[in-house]
Amino acid sequence: MDTTVTAGAVLLHGRFEEPVELTMAHLRALPEHRAEVSFDCLSAGPQRHVFEGALLWDVLRAARPLVDFKGRKQRLRHLVAVTGADGHLVVVSWAEFDPDFGAQPILLATTMDGRPLDAEGPQLVVPTDVCGARYVSGITAVRLAEAAACA
Ligand SMILES: Nc1nc2c(c(=O)[nH]1)N[C@H]1C(S)=C(S)[C@@H](COP(=O)(O)O)O[C@H]1N2
Ligand SMILES: [Mo]
């Protein structure tokens, strides 16, 4: 598959009919959510930030994922792998953000502390995480996968 993407845009790929190139404008067109968070960084200590952006749930639903929504169990094998421009890669499991399960308001943030993130790209926000390591900045790719396909 061709994985080239416009600078500043996020390649949303994997379990979709078609890969989607997500721009900041796409993210801002979705309902905006705000998160005031604090987390601990191993190297820099306690951090506090205010983020605004789209729910990961809304981003995925809008892209019409190849996920069976009729029941509940079928969704739980999915995971979302988020990559930053520097190669930092983290995984979020589907149940963490699905409103029928963990219901966490995980964001793809378009602003941090009131500053637009257009130059670097969106940032993952995982409000209940104690450590900051999943707050991936400069996101370049979001991949929806089935766990069985990763084995
Ligand atoms: N792309 C990318 N994002 C990243 C990291 C990284 O190495 N690369 N480090 C993470 C870690 S360890 C922390 S604690 C937070 C720090 O976020 P801040 O600099 O916005 O406070 O960013 C996270 N996001
Ligand atoms: Mo960190």
C-alpha cells in the first residue's frame, strides 16, 4: 500500500475500506472536546496541559471502520496503533475508548495550551494515564488493526 501522506496530515489506515488522509481541518470539523490533564514524565516530572481536539472514537467512526457494531464482543479484538514523526509508537486497545466499555475521552488534539498544533501535527491525549508516554506528539499515522492479525 502507498503510505505517503501530505506534510502535517495523519494517515488513518488498516481496517477501513480505504486509507484516509486526516488533516487538522478534518479533526476540527468533528465535535470539539477539551481535556485538562496532568501526568508524570519520567525525565521532566509532573506536567499539566489543556488540550482541545476530536475524540478518537469520533475520528474512527467517521472513517467507517470495518468493525461489526451490531454486537459488543466483536469490537474488542481491535487496537489502534499511533505513530509519531520520530517513530514513537503506542497502542490503545478498542475497549479503552468505546463508550460501551472504558469510555475514556481519548483525543487527537489540535491545540495544546491554546496553541494550534498545525506545524507538528495532532497529539494523542489519554486523560487517565498516570505517565505521559502515550501522549504521542506529531502524529503521522493511526492504524486500526485486529489483534489476531498482529500475532
Ligand atoms: N512523538 C513523541 N511523542 C511523545 C514522546 C516521544 O518521545 N515522541 N514522549 C512522551 C513522553 S515520555 C511524555 S512524558 C510526553 C511529554 O509531553 P509534553 O512535552 O507535552 O509535556 O510526551 C510523550 N509524547
Ligand atoms: Mo516522559
